[in-house]
Amino acid sequence: MNIIIKKLKSAGNYVLTFLKWSLIAAITGAASGFIGIAFHLSVEAATEIRHIHSWMLYLLPIGGIIIVALYKLCNFNKGTDAVISSIRTDDDVPAVMAPLIFISTVITHLFGGSAGREGAALQIGGSIGSIIGKLISLDEKDMHLITMCGMSGVFSALFGTPLTATFFALEVTSVGIMYYSALIPCIVSALTAYALTLFCSIEPTHFVLAVIPNISLAVILQTACIAALCALLSIIFCTAMHKSEKYLKKSIKNDYLRIIIGGLAIIILTFAIGCTDYNGAGMSIINEAVNGSAKSTAFIWKIVFTAITIGTGYKGGEIVPTLFIGATFGCVIAKIIGLDPGFGAALGMIAMFCGVLNCPIASIILSIELFGAQEIILFAITSAISYMLSGYYGLYSSQKIVYSKLKAEYINQKTK
């Protein structure tokens, strides 16, 4: 009889925990969804205003001054690394992070800085989760879970990829292990946020590939070639992002002066190149690449523009620029090796996403949500090769490689 009672209590504990996290995650997802929608619409509006009034690019240095002033006023200088680190440690995710990165990213896009928005989503989501967790007095371990809930919720709302958002939150913190205890919380949060975006008629990010090649030895080798080259490119991009920020902070110690110089550099480069392809996130260029058209040097210029923008202190994400770089590079390489350029762009996007974030499962799922499940094997091959060959590099320096990419060995080191 005692054994039966113990088993019933154990079963009841699982059910109560499931119900508890379903409710908390739904609340977090709803809050993340609403704020994510507001963020999405604000960035889109800022981009549209900039396209209509091209002269606003001249005001980029002034936008930079405002960003620095806001962060100094709030005495805050942390970013996405602080959110990722908080999942492994007792560190707090400040409530001020959400409004700061929200406003600063919109300013960056309004005046033509080269940045994305999904990286900012992690900061907003982590801050939302932390706020809700404190309000309902969650303990230390549960605070880690609700931070991941917020991350997946806002990511899902912005990108329209709820499963990618779920597994990205599970994978990104510690490479080589997954926080399966956060699976229910993250998926409920992501789906809740995603449902809100559909209710508000915000279309999820999706691409239609004109040509999807049948699997053959030649196509597999072509796929492997793009994946390997993108792995190398992801190392170059991560290195450029980290080194430029470190060098610029060391060389120009005054935050205001550094961001003004960065803004002026973006203005000069834009006029020197003669187009605005590399200002903002660049989703239109990604669409062109998936349709089979890309400039041969587009990926190089995007790396330069993004490194200057983020390195000098402007705010935003690095994930859409990563997709931009992968799409344009994959499109160009595919033409050279005889693969359909649109499909090459798709492979490049997934390979770069995996290379800079070290999230192979999320990358495979992203390929399904962006391009459909047809020929998923080729995208899986792309993710696997890029994951291994990209080494221990990553966009987020607080991300840890827990297990080696080369053998079953515990290494627990930070990304380069």
C-alpha cells in the first residue's frame, strides 16, 4: 500500500510540475509575444521610414550619441552574453535590459546601422523572463528555466519559427548538452508567442525555393563544399566581430567618440559603394539571394558593415546579418560549383547559422521552418559539417563548449 501511495505521489509531482510550467510558460510567452510584436513592428517601421527618407543615414552618429547616453544614464553596459551566462550562474538579468535594447535597436535601424534583431530578442526575452520570475518568486533553478522561456518566446515572435526558437534556447548556452527540463516551458512559450503573431496577422519568415535538387553523390559533394566553406566563413565572421569590438574599445576609449566615428564610417562606406544594401538587416537582399541573385562581394561588405556597427557601440542582433552573409556567399559559391544558386543560398544560411551559434539541432529545424522538409537530408549534412568544421568559435563569448566536437570528451571551454 505504501509503495502505491509513493508512486501516486511521484506521478502527482510530475503532473503538478507540468501544469505549473505550462501556465508560467504561457504567461511568459504571451508577454514575450506582445513585446516581440511591438519590437517587430517598430523595427519594420524604422526601416520603412529610412527607405522613404534616405537622408536619415546622415543622422546615424546622432543616433549613436543617443544610444550611448541611454546606456550611461541607466549605468548599464551588458548584452546577450549576460543573458546566456545567467542560465548557468546566479547572475541576474536586469529589467532595464529589455527597454534599452528595444529602443537602441530601433534607433540603429532607423538611421541605417548594419544589424539584425534576433540577437536583441534574446536580451528582451531574458529580461522579460527574469521580471516574471521575480514577480512570482521562483527559486534560483526555476529562474534559469523562465529566462530560457523568455528567450524562446521573443525569438519565436520575431522570426515566426517556434520550434527553432525552442531548441535554440535549449542548445545555445552549453554546446554538447541540452537542458531538457526546459523543453515544455520553452515550447509552450514559443508556441504562445507564435500564436499571437498569427492572430496579429504577422507573417512568419518563410522562403520558397524554385529548385530543390534530388539527392545524388554530386549534390552531396556540392552541399559538403558549401558547408565547409561556410564553416570557415563563420570563423572569419566571429573573429571579425570580436576583434573589431576589442580593438575599437582599446583604441578609442571614449564611448561617444567611438560611436560617432563608427557612424561616420558607415556613411562614408555607403556612399563609396553606391548602394544601401548593407544598411539595416538586409532581408530584401536575402530574398534576392534565395531567388538566385547575389553580388559576388556582398558577404564581405556585410561583415565589414556589421563589425563596424556593433563594434563601435550600436545595438542590434547578429543573426540576420549571419543569414545575409550565408545567403549571398552560398548563392555565389553555388554558381561556381554548378549547384542551383537559390538552393546554395539556402544551404549557406543554415551553414552560417550553425557555424556561428553552434546549434546543429536548431539549425536543422530552422531549415524545415524556413524552406520546408523536402531534402532535409542535405540540410542535415550541411549543419553537421558546419558544426564540426567551425571549431570552437561563436558569436557569444559566454557560450560554453561543454563536450568536444571531435570526440566524446568533456572540455568545458568558452567559445573564441
